[in-house]
Amino acid sequence: MVLGASMESKDFCWLPWLITSERDEATRTRALDFSTQIGFPIHGRAGGKAAYAALQDQSVAVRLGALKYLAKHGPLSAISEIRPLLTHADDHVKESARSTIHAIHMRSNPNKEMRQVVKGAIPLTQTLIDAVNENLARFNVVTLEMCLNHSSPVLRARGAEELQRRGNLSLPAALQLVTDDSRLVRENAFCALTDHAAAPTPTEIRRQLSSHPLFPSSVTRETANPDRAVTYYFSKQPADKLWSFVDLLDENSHLALRALSERFFATNGQIIRDALADDFEQRTREAKARRDQQSPRIPSYFTVFGEDPIETERRNLRTAALEGLADNPSDEDRSLFKRFLSSELSAVDQTIACLRGLSRAGVAADLPSVAPFLTSPSSSVKAAAARCCLELAKDLTAILKELIASKSEPILWIVVATTLKRRGRQTWEHLKPLLSDENDEIRRLACLYATSVLLRKELLSELNTCLKSGWYYYNVVTLFDRALYAPASARAHFKHEEQLHFEKLSNEATRNWPGLTL
């Protein structure tokens, strides 16, 4: 997206000056990076053509920063400014200049430029990969089909993925791509074969995506996801066929059960409950009996070297069944959720499913059963327990105080995310003391809540209180100051930075239980 001069130049009048006049190379580079991130127009009158000046900088890092900016925001007129760098002595600058020109052209005419990239066998740098990702939806079918023949496995995978998503990956093309050296390309090809009702069995799909039959040592930077391809296969099968895959108790059975829960719970929910009630005992016995008839020595092998894979899959089926019930709970499921709560680390997903189910089917009297999981060694279980407590508690204020007092990062993430979702402001008085906590992550969570819910005058009052307290943490003042005084576009950028900062914690806190974000 190229931003015009509509953004007020006075908001960032210091950016062009830093880029062109600051003596420190790192500062000039950082100013260029910041301009790239917020899209400030330093390539025109508002920015004094600072980006073009940076192309002539003595520092290679600054020149590369300018090229990175222009690759994302530069207009066609910028190409004449970039061309002299195609003969630069530094190979990195030369390669970046070439990729930047392609990226600018691709924004203007994506199909024409992509075809030139493919026909010219142009190396796919990260700049070009970013440009492809940004323009993928604009490529027509002919262009995408050309991508399938490029030497880059990343580009072949992107093309196959987009064609399959649109339903335009033909059967002959898919059959050819399932022998591709890239597992990621093969993954999309198997999904297309499923669309054409020509896919092999889930077992064969998994085997093909786990290692290449001709090039077993071949790898790409991107790893295929066999579960995705198998799940896609199951998304097209009828209920009776899905049950036949469940009964196999192999490594794909739990995915078949998930597909049953998602697509056919209305007609198969009670069967799933009945299977869970006996913990899949009958199906497990039958699967073991079939295996013993085929290879009598296999059970003793697993006794010596590890857990029987059928028992492993029984656990996976148990978890999948509990997840299905958590999505469609009834009063009778409450006892099942409590029964399968487990403190074992090997049963994290099972316990999360139970806590998710109890949050909907449970009652306040179940809180004593949930409370022990607030101290689980698993961050994800802690977060799920906190979320369940917030749903079950009759006295919300009391449970909030208890959860905040734990000073546990995943639990506090849940408190902040939940209260933000409910648009609650009353929690601030309980979170406010955390601004002086020794834990940096906890302070930042408290700041994120404050900058999201407090009015400007309230936030200013909190900032002044911090500054008058005699001592304070610098990051608290910085985060408050940004929220109060940064221009609107920069505030959005800074908020996004905070969300990225908490990405790992967010993923842990919402594992197998989506619906909350910061």
C-alpha cells in the first residue's frame, strides 16, 4: 500500500531529518525501518525525498533500508532512482536493487511482472517472496500455473496453494505435483486430489508427506503439515466412512473423529459420548485383536521399546471426543469433563478440552475441581483453568483478585484478554498495582490493559502519578507516553508491536481454546 501526503508531515517531521542528517548509521537505518513499518511517505514532497537521498548514503545498511522501504511503498517513478544501484560494488545492494524494482513493478502490474520473473528464472529473494505474498490474490490462473514450474519450491508451493484454494488446480497438475521435491507443494497437491475424488488413503498421504519416495533427504525451509492434508481429506467424507477410519485406531483416527464432531455432531453426538464413556475400550480391543492376527509378535515389541501406538491413539481419540463435546456440551457431559481432568503433562490437550467443556456445562460448585490446575506446570493448562474459573465464578470480583494475585503471566494474560473482550473497566483498580511489579511482562500486560480502556485524561493522570512517585519503571512511562502523544498511525503501529511481543504467550494461553485476543 502506497500512502500519500494525506498523512500530516508535521507528525513525523523528524523522520526525514534523521534519515538524511543524523550522523549515526544505526539511527538512520532505524528511521528508515520505522518509515517502512508505518508507511510514512519519505519518497515525495512530504518527506523531502529522504528515501532517494538514502539510496546514495555511504552506509550499505542505510541503502538496503531505503530499498526495503521502496520495495513496499515506492511508486513506479522510484525505479529511475534505483537503477544506478544495479551496478553497485556490493552484491547485497545490487541484488536488493534488482528485487526492489521487480517488487515495485509487481504492485503496478502483478501478472505481467510475475510472468517475467518466472520466464527469466529470476532468483526468489525475500523481497520478492514478500511481494508475491502481498499480490498472490491478484494473480490470474495462467500466472499461478506458470509459478508451478519455477525452480523455487516456495513459489511452487504458493502457486499450488492459491490454485487449490480457488478450485483451479487441475487433476493432471495435481498428479504431477504429488511427486514434487517439496513436501509443501505435495501437501497442496493432495488437497487438490481430494477435491477431484482421486486422493489415496490418509495413511498414504501421511507417508508421502513425511518423506519423499525418490528424494528422502530433500527438505525445504517450510515444513509440510500432514495433519492438514489428512483433515482436508476427512472434510469430504461421509459419516459412515469417517467411523471406519476411527475404528482403525491408527495415527489418523483422531482426525476422523474431529471431522465427525465438526460436521455430524447432531446425528453422531450420542455415539461419541458412548464411545467416550467406556474410553474407547471396545474399539481398542478390536484393533489390538486385528493386529495380533496379522503380526503376533508386535505387541511384545512395544512392551519392550515403548507405549503401544494403539494406546497412544486411544488417548488422542479421547481428547478429540472431549473437544467435540466441549463444542456441543449438554448437562450430561459435565461428569465426563470432570472424570477426564488430568494433572499429567502428557494429557495437556485432554485437560484443556475438559476445562473448556466445564466452562459451558459446569456450575460454580465445580470450582474446587478446577482450582488445582491454576498451579499446573503447563502454562496452557493454567490459562485454561483461569478462563474456566472466570466463567463459573458467581463472585467475579473475588475470582479476579485471586487470579491477579497469582502473578502468573498466562493467568494474567487471560484476565486482561477476558476483561478487554467484555469491555470491563472495573478491573483496572486490581491491575494497577502491577505497574510496579518486578516482572517486565506483567507490567506490560497491565499497561496494555490501561492504554486500551482508560480515557485520555485518566491515562494522563496515571502517567503523572508514576512520574511523581519518586521511582518508576521506564517502560511503563514509555508505553503510556506513546498511547497519549504518538500520532494515530504510530499508535496503531506501537499497539501491533505489543501484540507481537505477547504472541508466544497468546499462543500458549489460547492453545486449543480460541476466541480471545489482546
